[in-house]
Amino acid sequence: MAAELTAHQLIAQHRPTLDLALETIRTRAYWSPHPEHPKAYGENGSLDTAAGKAAFDALAGTRLDLGQPGTDGWVGGEVSPYGIELGVEYPHADLDVLLPAMQAGQKAWRDAGAELRAMVCLEILKRIADRTMEFAQAVMHTSGQAFMMAFQAGGPHAQDRGMEAVAYAYVEQSRTPETAEWTKPQGKRDPLALTKRFTPVPRGIGLVVGCNTFPTWNGYPGLFASLATGNAVLVKPHPRAVLPLALTVQVARDVLTEAGFDPNLVALAAERPGEGIAKTLATRPEIRIIDYTGSTAFGDWLEANARQAQVYTEKAGVNTVIVESTDDYRGMLANLAFSLSLYSGQMCTTPQNLLIPRDGIRTDQGAKSYDEVTADLARAVDGLLGDDARANALLGAIVNPDVKARLEAAAGLGEVALASREVTNPEFPDAVVRTPVIVKLDGAKPEDEAAYTSECFGPVSFAVAVDSADHAVELLRRSVREKGAMTVGAYTTDPQVEEAVQEVCLDEAAQLSLNLTGGVYVNQTAAFSDFHGSGGNPAANAALCDGAFVANRFRVVEVRRPA
């Protein structure tokens, strides 16, 4: 079929955006082409909140037919953490049919070149951005995020991360010229002369294993990094969060078709209840790249067993904040309270361990004992979440029963500084909403060590009493080295303590935030500027996003001939 979107049209529309993205990853400045306020999406128009909700509601009870080859049945069964049955059915694939069909389109996609591939990817992202409010509803009702967070993290921030991956992919593929004229002098004899052509070639099919909590934010970097570097991409969503990624696949297939490429370059692999196809797919010879976000156990399994593939994992860690001293006590408490509460602590970047000297800390409000700091932080969280409407807007819903079980068990691990309470959501009475729990532990007691050195994913934090700043730094180093960390935070006015914390983070490759007291939080990162994870400690073997995240998704093949 003739392409409805020509290369000229795509380049004219999207090249300026790509150039801005390329400049921003060089400068690390703030930039986003995707507005993060709902009002930017129009009022009473096709992009507004009401239209997005209507589009989402219209999906209920429908069958999302993607036109994929090898469909041998239909699967579904998603239930929103807010208590709504989504009722959407998705194609179930016969892999022996689907995977060869995906491979068939790779030659034309490879030959399109890095620039055109980037333009197609940016068109996919634009189409997704045009439906941001619909995607926000889909993310909200699969992850349990409150609407505003689902809109921002699942919409513009996810789209930014996808575009960032496209920009890095373009940079790495453009590093080598397409052609070169090579001449080597031979003294009195004629020089040796060759014409050389260099082509980025894809590894093969990329597999994206989606997560329940951030299906688009964590899914888009790998999806677009693989697609932009010439690979076909098979998306295997989490069984409880299929819809956002299924809609993404639908948009990608439409754009590929309109641009004259095989739509099977992007496909969906939804699974039957209990089928567990991730392991099956991960070891198929056709799968050459894997992107995974989730538990450490399965991430470790992938790294050990998917030997035929290049594996990128974001697993889990124990995120730590050292509280040694501060010149803005009130700002510190407010910042920490928000960080512990956002999305019920169901973020891989949420602080878990707060290391506080047992002799107390220095502040602009005078000396504060360990007990005072812990009690004041509990009051700050309580104040932030005291109004149920505000609590629902910040907490969202508990994403699965395992998180609720961990929260309930945490109260038995030590003295409770802040008890979790149940919050009623009047709009969604079946939602499970809980405020965070803060438990006091002693860093010098071996019996407490098992609790604070293990990841407790969810709204659970430990206020760990330590002997000194040096003891805190020692615990931080051991924790990052053995368990990994996506984030580290520290509050200190002492230059020597700051330097010691920084050295640990440099040695152990952990991203550090110092003395955050305003509107930037340790569990948030900005695309094009901040690195999410480092790839250098056990929490993740890759960073979102850097050159290493994209460069090994393709290889450069050279063809040379006499000039």
C-alpha cells in the first residue's frame, strides 16, 4: 500500500522536535514538549478530561482487535484497584505465527535509516499525546494511581521518557557516518582506496515486560529505544495493567501502516490467567532484547537465563535518606512527608530507610532528638493526609493485596511512630486506600537489621536510629552495595558529611539528592535531565536513559569495496 505519511511530511513535522531533544540531552536543561497541566489539553474539546473519560468508558466490555496474525483466542479480566471491572478483551497470540510475522518487516524498517525511524517514533508519541486524557484513565484504573499522577506520570512524563530514548538512539546510530571514502598512501605505488558503507542493523525482536505500577512510564523507554534502533518490539504487559500498553501498541501499528511499514513491527502478547508467558518468551531464540521492570527475583532470573538476549532490568532496592542536620527543618519535614506519601509509596524511588542519629540532629529550630524528629515527621505526614480528599488525591489506591499485606505486617516489626489508617474514597468505595506507616528501628540491633535491609515495597518506612553520621554512611554503603538503591537522599549542613555521602554514592553508583526542601522530591526524576537508576548497583543494570541504554540494541555492519 502507498504510504499516507511520507518521509518528507514526517521529517518536516518532527525534525525540529528531535533537534530540541538532542540539544536538551546535551545541556541537561529543563524542557518538555508535553504539557503537564490538564488545562493545556483544552476545555470541552477532544483532548479534555471529560472527553478522555468518555473514550475510556467506551472501551468497557469491548474487544481490542489489533489485527495481529496468529490470534488464537481472547483474554481479559483486568479489575481496577478502584473496584471497576474493565471488561476489555485482548488478542492472545500463537507465538509460532506471530514472531515470524514480526521478523518479516524488519528489513524495510532497517533500511529506512535512523532519521526516518526516529520520525515515525515521534509520530507515534504525538498520537499518544493527543489521547493523553484517555491514557490517564487507563493508567489510573490499572495502576491505582490517583488521577493527577496517572495523568502526569502516565501521560506527559512517560511520553518524555519515550522521546528521550528516541533522541539517544538517534545520537548513537549517527555516531558513525553512513559512508566513507578511505585512502591509504603507498609511497610510489598507487594508493589503496576503498568506499565503505556503515549500516546500523537491529539485534532482533525486543521484548518489553511491563509492570503493574507504571505501565507507560517504565514501558516506553525500552519500547522506543528498540523500535528507533530498527528492532521489532513485542509488548508483554503485566496481567493487571494491559490496557495502557495495548492502546500504545494499537497507536504504533496504525502509524507504522500509514508510514508504509509493516504494522507487525509492534505487537501485543497478552496472556491467559496463570499462563506466565514471560519466561517462555524470554528464552525464545527470536527474542534478542529484553526490557523488564519488576521484582528482583524475576529480574535476576532473566539476567541468568535469557542468554540469547541483551537484558535491561530495573528491579528493586532499599532507598535510603540520611538525616544528619538541616537549616530548614520545616521544609525538610514537608518534603519527606510528601515523598513518603505519594502514590502510597508504590514507587521504586520512594525512601524506605531514614537514618537518624540517636543523639539527634542540628536544625534551624535548635537541636532535635531522634524521638522528636520521628514524631515531627509523623505529624507532618498526618497533617498532609489529614483531609480525606487530599489524601485520596495523593495516595491513590493500593495496587495489589501483597502491598496491603506488607503494610499490615510492618506494624509488628517495631515501635510504630505513625500508624496507617484507612481512607474512604467516596467516588470509588471499593478502593483500598491506606496512609503510610512509620516504624522505629535500631540500627545497632541485629534483630532489627532484617527488616530495614529488606525491601518493603509500599507505604512503609523505617526511622532507623544510628550511632553517628559515620554509622549512617557505613549503613548506606552496605545497603547500596548489597541491596541496591534507585535513590539516595541526605540532609546535612556539614561539608564533611556531605562529602562522605557523595563519595559513597559515587563509589556505589547511586543517584543522590541533597537537602531537598522545596517542590522537587527524591522520588521524582525529569526526562532529558535526570538519570533514573544508574545501572551500577543491584537495583538496576541500566539507566533511563543514557547512551548505554540504546547503543547495544543494534550493531554496525560495514560493507567495503574498491573505490
